[in-house]
Amino acid sequence: MLLLVFDTETTGLPKTMNKNVLKAELHLWPQIVQFSYIIFDTTNNEIISVNGEKISINEMLDVWQKPLENVFPTQTDGNVAKTEEFRQFGKDVLELGIKFKPKSVEELSALQLNTMTVAEKINEMLGKTGEKIQIAHYESMEAPIVFSYNHQGNRLATILGLNLKDVASIEEIGHELAMQVAAMNPIAVDKENVPQDVIDREIEIGKDQARQEGKPEEMLEKIAVGKLNKFFKDGTLLNQDFVRDTKKTVRQYLQESNKDLSVTGFKRLMLGA
């Protein structure tokens, strides 16, 4: 399974998207920024909308993928990506990726597409449109069974692999989890998959927060570990609450079908992020 994203825009979301924004401040931000900054009301542990009401997973995804040009000025009207030539080019490049299985954007760009390489074709299209075009993201995945989810508007997409395919309702399970990745943006499959540098950073953040709250120095490590466990629950797919039924985790949802069923990996791509 492959995910391919072309970038024809020169601006995107702010780099400070990890800033904590209070619920009371949400009205100050355009919708796309609100849901880029905060997905859960941590006080009540529920998905919220601008007016504080619960919204469905599809409604939340609709907000996530609203066209960025409606929020931030760009140097293009976005029409390049809507042309038949561009869409066909995207399909042709994907077929090359499936056939030759390149490992990177560089390898993909060097592949031959008819009489020229992919990179040369991009330059040719640039000359026609006057618009900067580049392969912004390229991801591939292999697993016993792989699922994809492309949200309406082609601005948010995921692929997800499972370790077993001969399981009842596997198509529904795969689709649900691909949507979960799109909506909840986990950083890893499980806590064992979180990079050590990320763990170290979160521990230091937890210590600093506790220190600023006036906690005794000898308690900082314990407090930071507690915050780290919360980070694992919110940020790793198998430990997240299952969006369709928050009384169970994603791991529990999988084990209801087969105790050995699990996620091998996932990729999530969003334009502008």
C-alpha cells in the first residue's frame, strides 16, 4: 500500500502546533487551527466542537481537512491539482511506486516515466503552470493485510497494516482503525515503539512542570513517569480510547475479534502538516 502527496502550496500551518490552547481560547482561532491544536477536552475527556458539543469522528475529520487556503493565504488558487493532467500524473507515479517499490522520494523521482524521469516530468509541469510542484510525501507499507483511508477532499489519508487477515469482519476492523489514525493522530503503534528521545523529552517536560508547581525535587521523577503513562495512552494507537466506543481501548477492540490480532504499523499524511 502506498501514500503519495504532491505539494503545490507554499504555505501551511504554523510550526508551533504543539502549543497548549485552553478551551476558552478556541473562539480566537480559525477552525483548522482549533482542531490542529486540541482534539480532546482533557477535563471531560471528550471530543469537542467550537461550541463545546460532542461531534462525530467524521465531523471532526471534516474540520481537520478543510482547505488551508480558506485560513492562510497562499500563492496558488489550488487549481493545479484539479486538472486531469495532474491527476493522471499522480496515478502514473503511484503505479511506478507499486511496480518498483522505491524506498524514498529520491528513488521514486529517479524512476523512468515514459520518455523522462519523474523529476523531469515535474519540471516540465512546472514550466507549464508556473507553479512549484514537488513530491511532498511518499510512504509505503507491507503487511499480511493493509487498509487505507482517504478522507473527503484528498487532504488527509492513512494506511494501516494488520498482522492477521483471516479474521471475521477484518475489512470493517481495518477501516475503523485507519479512520482512528486519521482522527486521533497517534505517534506510534504501542509505547515500545515510541523513540527514546521522545520519551526522554516527555520526562523532562514532566519534571519541569512539576518543579514549577512547587513539588519536592525527590518526587519529580515519579510525577514525570505518571505524566509519561498518560502520554502513552493518548499518543499510542493500541492504548488510545477507541473512537467509536470510548469505554474500550483500540487493543481491546482488536482482541474482541482475535486475541492475537494487532497493528503492524501505520502512516498518516495531511496536506499542510
